[in-house]
Amino acid sequence: METHRLMRLHDAIHSLRDGASATERSMQSALGALPIAMQRSARNLAHYLALRGTDHAQLQAELVRAGLSSLARREAHVMPTLDAVERALAAMCGRESDRPRADIAIDDGATLLERHAAELLGPPRPHPTRIMVTLPPWGAGDVVFMGSLLDAGMDVGRINASHGDIAQWTACAEALRTAAATRGRRIPISIDLAGPKVRTGVCASGPIILRANDIVVLHTGPTSTDAPRDEECFATGPARVAVRPRELVAHIAQGHRVLFDDGNIRARCTAVNRVSGEATCIVEAARTGAWPLKDRKGVNVPDTDLPIRALTDADFKTLDFAVAHVDFVSMSFVRSASDVQDLHRAVLERTQRPIGIVAKIETPQACNALPEILLELMKMPPCGVMLARGDLGVEIGFENLPEAQDEILALAEAAHVPVIWATQVLESMTDHGFPTRGEVTDAADAARADAVMLGIGTFMLDTVRFTEELLSRTKLRRARSRALLGRLPSTRASDANGPTL
């Protein structure tokens, strides 16, 4: 390669290093608020944000032609990589090399991530991706069943506070602790706070079948009632669907999307009556042409900004249990760093014992604010993020989910913060005993994360064994980022064209 082109590349790398250093200086106040043990990781996050501030696809191609690192998959060690490339280019074009700027070696990034993952999720055995299993209600008090999960390959136990009660959670935790102790192991246990999930009410006369062009009136009463129907069971009037919390009806506006039951029913608000506390919607599409809306199904309103606290009164009661029985808490529907700050405060009010905090990334707002959320999490390690792909996919559109999950994985790795890959992993196998081809590919892809979360079902033991064998056989190394470093968007839009991330 011609010397002048090498010099141009050297200038470009020098500019990237200057930009990374400038971003670190601009974030000095935030970095200084972190424990010393987390500051190197936070500085690397700052360098990564600077690197992703512009599109570097052309630069990457030129670096490859020169036989150098393309800068791809360098999330965990940004400045050491830039230093190394700068030294090589300086030697190639006859310039004097600049002094190194990195305070970590290239290998340190992976080491720090592995250490932080072990602090939150326990040591990896035998592969880097732990298997987290949701503890079923029938496992409460059943030491034998819990032992079977451990023998199948479970590394972390999960309690979902959206279901069951404190007595059941306690029995599950104690049975798992006992089963682990008999095997000479200590298994981390987590609990997911229910959070301010918007749900429908109880259906007064069974599931409500909804089709395209059906009318639905949202209200804040206790129960949902079906529409009047003709002899062929088609609706001749509106169905009335109860929703909680009441802030939804108070803040939704005409034109906003309303997605029921993980997006299986897609509707749009056509009118709002603030006086009566009702919102009228028209169903635009339903899976399989007609979909039954059952009791307490989730509702997503991605266009509506709901002023709801991330911590509910029920969550505070759950925390009273959590500080005595679990190792880390997963916070649902995080939207900003202040939500994490509220949880830190609530935990410290209850205990001085180190309790890990995991932020579930399932809203567009959380994607927008992920760097700030990561920095807030790092104030009280151990910490992590959960890629909660169910609600996130509904909120941003499933067509945008692959790109979004790549960016979340990349940002978390840059901060050396572990990631849990969650939602509907091998769901068909868990329920029916047979996985789909797509689910197997998805489960193998979870090896990019530090843990994969499995759900509850009739065949969950078989699913844990299958996942254990799959992860052991693939032995995938972490490769979280995409090969090309496109500009990392600073905002996520949820308009008709989909999000920008």
C-alpha cells in the first residue's frame, strides 16, 4: 500500500484516539462516581461510544487492505486496539509512534467481563454461557425436582414475582438451596420484579375473540366483556376491555398503537373520551385471523409515554422478600438511569448485603438511555442487563429486534457488564417436547451472552438438558458485535418506519 495512504490511515486512527480521550474527559464526573473497580470498564465504555459516534465502514475496509485489525469485535478493549493499530501504522509509514493511552491490556477486557459475570451469575461450568431456569410453582418445596434441574445443567434459578406468592417463592428458594448443597454447589437465585406491566382485566365470560376491523373500547373498570355477536359469532358492536394501570387511558392519544398479548392482536386508537375514561380502538390485524384475548394479557402502547413509576407498591413488598432470599433482582420496564437509582435506594433501605441488580431492557426508552443505565448499574456491582426480547420486540417491532439486540450486546460488552439472553428461548420444546429449527438457531445464538433464560413448561427438564448439550457442542466464543462499525444512533424512534437503532 502506498505510503501516503498509510499516512492517511494513521491520521484517521490518531483522530479516533483523540475523540475517545475527549469523550472520556467529558464523562469524567460520571466516571468518578463509580467504584474504583468499575472505572476502567466505564472508561472503555466511553471510548466505545466515541468510536461508534460516526460510521467507520470505509476506514475498516482500508485497514483490512493494509493487513491490520478492522476494529470490529473490539468492544471490550477499545483503546488498546487503537493503540496497537496506531503503532503498526506508524512503523509502516515511517512515522514516530504516539505514546500509548490505554490503561488496560487487550486481554484485560475479556477478563473483566468474565469476572463481573462470575460475580453476578456464578462461575461458568462447563461453558461460558450459564443456563438460567425459571422455577415452576410445582417445584416449591420439591428438593428432588430442583436437584434434577441442577443435574440437567441449570446454573441460575429464577423466580418470577408476577406469579405466585411469598410462601411459594420461599419454598422454591429453600428447595433449590438444599439440592445445591447436597451437590457441593451454591446456585445464584434471582427474582424478577413484576414492575408496571400494563395488563387487561379478567374476562367476564371467557376469552374474547378479536378479528381485524373489530372495535375495542378500553376502560378502567375491573372486568372485560365480550362484544354482542351474530349467529356466526362475528362482533356486531364493541368489546369492552379493562386495562390497568389507569394511566394508559389517561395518556393514550388518537393514532397510537395498542398491541395485546405480545402483539398477537394489533389495534390503533381512534378516539379518546377523557371524561368517561375510555379509549376506542380498531383492530388492524390478529394472528391466524382471529385471536382469543384471555385474562390479564399484556398490553403494549409503544407510542404512548406513560408516567408510571418503575417500582410499584407490589415491587417494594417483593424487595422485602428479595433481600433475605435471593442474590440479585431484575428490574422490569426500566426506562432511565433514575429508575435504577430508585431501585438502588430501595435495596439500601432494606439491607447492606450486596444484592446484584439487573436492568431488563424491554422499552424503547431503555435502549435510548442504555449508556446512562449501564453507568448507574455500575455504581453498585454486581450488575447486569437482561435482553428481554418479548416486550422489546413488541415495542420496537420484531423486524428491528435483531439489530437492537446486537447493539445492546455490544454496549454491555464495552462496559464489561454481563448479559442475560431471555424470552421464549426453546419455548416449543419446553411446552411440547420438540423445538423448531428457528428456536435451535436462536438458542445457539444465545452463546453470545453470559446467560440464557429458559421458561416453565411440561418438558423443561428435557429443554435444560438440550440447551446444555447445545452450548457444550457449539462452544461459541463471544462475538457480539457486527463486523461493520456503523454509527450508533443516539435515539430510537418508534414511528411507522421503525426504530433507528
